[in-house]
Amino acid sequence: PSLFLGWCGGPNYWFWEASSVWFEKLMIEKGDYCSKTLSDYSGKFMLNGLWNADNSATGNAQDHGYGASMYLGYLINGYGNNPKIVGKIWKNIKNGDSLSTSIKKH
């Protein structure tokens, strides 16, 4: 039960989607792989920025999350190509931090 920290809506919904799309690329293990959902929504996401999921040009928080998966790649690369940063963010959310606080800690 504690795994579902924001599923089907809620303040972390876009981050669920971002994590899923990012993880898909990690599991495919092809350097040039780009999810169709990412390619469909990345341009609109870039117009909005990270924290505007509720009023996203992509249409909704779920689609905003698809584009936001690019941010996870950026964050991981900024921390020495360490994908564990995503798990640390989710752990902080599980422990009661907001998404923004969890990201700012890293």
C-alpha cells in the first residue's frame, strides 16, 4: 500500500509518469531510445517548465509527466550519472516530504 504515493491523481501524479518513462529508457538499454510518449509531449513540456503540471500546455498532469522524464535524465547526469537519485526522491516522499522538497534535497 505505501508504494502508491500519488497514483491516479494527487500532487505526485506527474512525477509517477516521469519516473515511469525514465525507467522505460533505463530498461531498454539503448542509448538512442526515446519513448513515443516523450517525443509526443516534450515540446509542450519545454514551454511549461517543471512545476506547472496543473496548467500544462501538454493538456494534463499525466502528459506533463511524460515530458518531465527529461528532467530526471538531467538530474541523474548532474549527480554523476547516478540513477539512485530517483529512488531517493521517492523515499523522501514516502517519509513525508513534498515532491519539491524531495527534489531540492538532491
